[in-house]
Amino acid sequence: MKTTHEKPLIIAHRGASGYLPEHTLEAKALAFGMGADFLEQDIVATADDELVVLHDIHLDRVTDVEARFPSRDRDDGRYYVRDFSLAELRTLNVHERRHADGSVVFAKRFPTTLGRFQIATLDEELDMIEGLCRSSSRPVGIYPEIKAPAWHRKEGVDITMLVLRALERHGYDERADPVYLQCFDATELRRVRQDLDSDLKLVQLVGEGSEAGTDYRRMRTAEGLRETATYADGIGPSFNQLYSLADIDGHPVSTGLVTAAHDAGLVVHPYTFRADVPVSGFATFDEMVDWFAGTLKVDGLFTDFPDLVRDVLNI
């Protein structure tokens, strides 16, 4: 399906995460206020099969779990969402993302020592979004991701079924509903479309190399994109898969992936546009957004800074 939007959708990547800790309700509310078209939800299952909104199956990079539950890590030293009940997760404080050595990933973002932020359930976030839409009379879409479905299955839970049921409870079960459901696992997306008979719009996330039996290199070929179009409505590649610096002057040049995807009938929603991370080939963030929107004509952009993208697009 080709987009009917003249300008690409602004997809708030984990909320307005350039300003507030990612995937907190505060970050989502701010992104809504900044005019994002869609709000992203990464979804992970707890020990008691509750669905929470968190980017990783691990807790230790974005919460104080190690300080509160020092003996609950696995043999690899990581702390897993799946090993904690929802009640236990509610005691944690969410902070800016950190590296393994404890240093912050984005040094100029919200201070990790300030504020009290909590992990939210998927139900809580969807309730808040419904409330914001009603109180503002402005619609916004949702963009949930099924995280690591094969891993969750090994942990004894069918996260995909839980996600679909939760979405249906909140009124997201038809093609026309403002929702894109995304996943890196092609087998799981085929299951959603073909075995579970979901009519939701599906987006195949595109990584590097291969993962969980999904060959992303082949997926980026014309034949691979045509195959993807048999079960998905779009692709979500990394923005760096869409251009190269092959120009003699170091200017960005399209890899052809956007055109090939459009030819296959797929929309293209690349990730992640960050104003505080310099990107080769672009002098400024504004220049980068303008090139992807105006020259490549992508259909949507995942961004940590929905307000800045909105300014560039003059919406």
C-alpha cells in the first residue's frame, strides 16, 4: 500500500525520547503534544504474563534493577523482564539509557539522577493515548513492536497472542485502525497474517545480516521485497540502509531500496532520526530529514525528536 500522505508520518521513537526517558508515559504524552502522528510501543512479557512497554527484554540499561534486586541476574549478568512480576517492576525507576559500563548513551539528554519514572503496561499506555485523543480531539496512531517472539516462546509465553488480544481489547483489530504492528521476525509476521488471520497493517523491520531465521540481506533485494509484500504492508529499515556516500563529493546517494520497496507496494518507515547524533553525509539534522523526506520520499520517519522533524517538514 502506498501512503496517501504528502509528507511522511512522524513516528515518535519510544516517545519523545530525546527529551525524557524512553518508553515512559511522560515521554509518550510529550510526543503527543509535539504533534507526532504515531507513538511507538515495544512490548515485553513479565513473569506473570503481563505486557509492559520497554525496548529490551533486559532491564539493566534503563532501570535501577541492579541496585534494588542485586541477586536476580542470570548467568550472563543481565536482568531480564521475564524474571520479574509486574509488582516488582513497578518498584523500579526508569532512567536514561546507559552503556554496560554505566556511562550514559546520550550525554545531553534528561539527567539520569533526576525524576521518578516507571515502567508502564501496554494497557496503561493505550488507556492514556485514548484519553489524550479524547481530551484534545486529535487522533494519534500506535506503532507496537512484538519483541523477540521466539525467545519469549522458549520462556513459555506466546507474546504475539497476548499482544493481539490486548490490541483488540482497545479497539485495534481492523485494517483501517490507526495502528502498524512491527517485528523483526519474518516468520512471526507471516504467522500473524496467515495463521492468526490478523488484518492489521504489518511492518517488517529490517536488521543487518540475519536473525531468527530472517535473512535481511535477501529481504532488501527486489525478489525479497516482493516476498515481504505477500504478508506485510511496509518495511522498517535502518536509515543507513537507504543511502551511501558513493558520490565523489561525499554527498548522499540512494541505494534504491526505497524505490524497490515502493515498486513492491510497500511503505518505508526508516529508523532512527536523532538530532544529537551526527550522521555522515549531512551537515545538519534538518538537512538529513529534508533529504530523506524530499529526495528519497520515505513514507514515515522514526525519530527521538518529533518536534524538530515537524519543524523541518513545515507541518
